[in-house]
Amino acid sequence: MRNVILTLAAMALPLHLAAADVAPLTHPPGAKASPKTSVLKAGAAVLQSADPLEPMNVYLNGFHAMKDDPAHQMVAHHFCSQVNEDFAQCVIFDGNTRDANLNGIEYIISEKLFDQLPAEERQYWHPHNYEILSGQLVAPGLPDVAEKALMKGKVNSYGKTWHVWKTGVPNMKGDPLPYGDPGLAWSFNRDGEAAPGLVEGRDRAIGIDSAESRSKRADLVPLARPQSGVNVLQGKFPRPTRPLPGVTDRASGARSPNASAAENGQPAGSPR
């Protein structure tokens, strides 16, 4: 799996450029860069290293809803680095062009690491199985076989996402600058939770078909185990929602093998 991720990371930067551009809705106020500032930026680009950013070359496109305000939904453009087999870190933008605004961060962990978290901490981590199995999480520009391998590696994973700037969505005006406290974002976990037109609009903008992606990932359903947090936003949307096969909440009684091991005093992931 590690070799697959490294291969994807190497491929993703040039390939994501083939995806359609999505410009931000919000442009922060401020004077145009002076000639002096432009020269300093050009010099920095030549003389300084951007090492922490260079590995963030896996482009993922998906959706977030704010946990305390599920009506506030957005397209999230993630640029991620797979740090190791169980941990990735992403910066989130409101577009994929050079003028996009950085409006959040996300950490992604495996089920193994999630099961090692303190119980109090788990409330911050949203499940990913619906995003993957529904076809809503995509890696624009990657060949189908590479995207499928990437998504397979993220089945049963979790994300912790903070949005720090409300930069606007089609039905909601953005703030000109980052105002107020950061907000915890959550995932969709049922059909019908996304606002009408949100997924379809994203698909048109970047030239993909979520329904086709869902169909191609049907063989990943048997890999999906019950996850924590699937039912957190249930009933908080004004529309009827429908469950998706393979997306179930741990509260239903099924448990992760890692969680069961930990409860019996074994390290998570240890053989039974």
C-alpha cells in the first residue's frame, strides 16, 4: 500500500492540472501587490525551499457540512500528503486555481489509529465510508485504476477537519476575511444529505460523474466496516435521506476488529 501511495503522490501533481479549474467566490480585500512585493515573491520562489508543501500533491475533491450547522455545506478542494501508512494531512481550499483561498485543514487517519484515540477525542473525527462508496469523494485527473487504489486505501478511515474561513458557497455569501472561531466540519453519510444541486454542480464544474464513480466502487462495499459518527447528523437535514449499503454506524452493535482488540487489552491491530 505504501508503494501505491508513493506512486499516486508522484502522479497526482501533474495529473490534477488536467481537471477543470474552479475559481474561488471570495477575494480578500487589499491593495494590489507592489513591484517590490512581486520581486520579493519571485526571489523567495527561487531561493527558498517549500519542502513542507511539496509532498501535498494528492488532490482530493469532496464535500463538507459544518457539524453545528449542517445547512452550511461546501465543496472542499484538498491537497494532501500521505505521511505514512496510517496518517495523511491536507490543506483545504475553496477552489483549485492559484487565487484560491485556504479555508481549512484536515487530518486523515486509519481505523487502527482511530481506535487508539481517547473516547472524548473521537467526537471530532468524521467517517469516510459514505464519501468513498457514494462516489462523492474523487481524485480529479487520476486514471481510474489509480483513483480506485487510492479510494480503496481510505475505506474505514476518518478525518478531523477545521474550517477557518467562510469563503462563500453559491447560496451563502462569504466573509471577506477569516472571521470568528474555526468550525468543525463533518461528512455526509446518507443519500439526500447534500443540498439539491451541490453534487451535480461540482460534477459539472470539474467534469466528473459521481454516479459513475459510485458504480465503479461497488466492489469496495464488502471492505467497509461500521464506523463511528455515521448517525451524528441523522435527522438534521430538511430532506428525506436514505442509507447506502456498506455505510453503518458502530452503535448498531457491530464493532471494528481493532476496537475489539483494544477492549480486550491488546494493542489495536494486534492479531487475535
